[in-house]
Amino acid sequence: MHVAIPAIQCGNFASVVNIISKAGGTARLIHDPKELEGFDRVILAGVGAFDFGMACLEEGGWIEPLDRLARGGRVPILGICLGMQLLCRRSDEGVRPGLGWIPADVLRIEVEPGSGLKVPHMGWNTVKVMRPNPIMPMDGEEQRYYFVHSFHAVCDEPSDVIATALHGQPLTAALGRANVMGVQFHPEKSHRFGLALMRRFLEWTC
């Protein structure tokens, strides 16, 4: 499987390319939106601020071609970390609108004073898979992933929540509908759990 990774100036691209290779696929950074049509899958990888990520997409001419793929329903699309948040309508972190493919808002993580919990939510955490989906099995086996984030997605529809992680409250760890999915954690930093997820992403057919 051939995976396109839009080069939007705010991603951990080398690690994502590497894990796709280990999972048995091939990934390539692309700098021209016109190249999207030749790939089987798309990963929207990103770190950093919401507004900067959306500005990179807009200024690079990515929004319209990505929107066509998302709404076409045939090409699997995966957002990672900031890439997941960009799938939503908006974020407390900025003022720009998001892609809006998932009806959700990205809110700042709040923790109770004196709880000992910190923001950002950083490090390994166990996730609870909420519903059947193509990339995270509901087989009862523990799944742990590496997180680094200060904002979390809140979905309008509970059915869009694929998995949660507990950090004072259940936070959306993965979301999706149709051919679009997003994970708040970093599969490329999550060792065997992330590698297994990427293998399932490569096997996913819409």
C-alpha cells in the first residue's frame, strides 16, 4: 500500500514514514496536492498549534483536494495528534475553522486542582476501545500508546468516539466516521502497539 503524507511543515514525518515501512507499506512525503490522487491512503500527521496547522493546509492548497478524498469515501485517511484535531470543526487553541469532517470541538484539557495530574497529558496511557473499527481491535487485550497533548476532541455524536484514555476524565483517544479516522496519540512512538495499528491501517479497505 502506498501512503501519502502531505508535507505541511508541522509534522513528525520521518518517524511516520519509518513505521509505515516497518508495517509493510511505503510512504512518501508529498509537496504538491495534485499528487494525492496516486495514493491508496493518506496520513495527516502534525504537531504544534491548531491555527498554524490549518494555515499550512490552506496556504499549501491542500484543503480542497483533501476534502474531496474525505467526502468521496474511498480513500482511508488517518490524522495523527494535531492531524486528528484538524479533522474537527474548531479548537480552543485558535480561531481558524478546522476541516470539519468530524462534528467535534477541540477543548483545553482541564484537571482538578490537587489531583496530581498535569497538562499536557504526556506519556504512556492505556486506551479503552469503545466500538468496532478498522484499526483498534476490541479483543480485550490491553492497548497502550504514547500521548503528548494539551487539548482534546469532544464529539457531538458518541458513535464517532472509537477509543478513550483516562486522564482525570475520559479523553478521546481515537475518533472516526466512514473513511476518516484520527488518533490523538503517536503510533510512531508507541512501539508494538503503534506498529500493529499501522498494519491494520494498511489493511483497511473502505
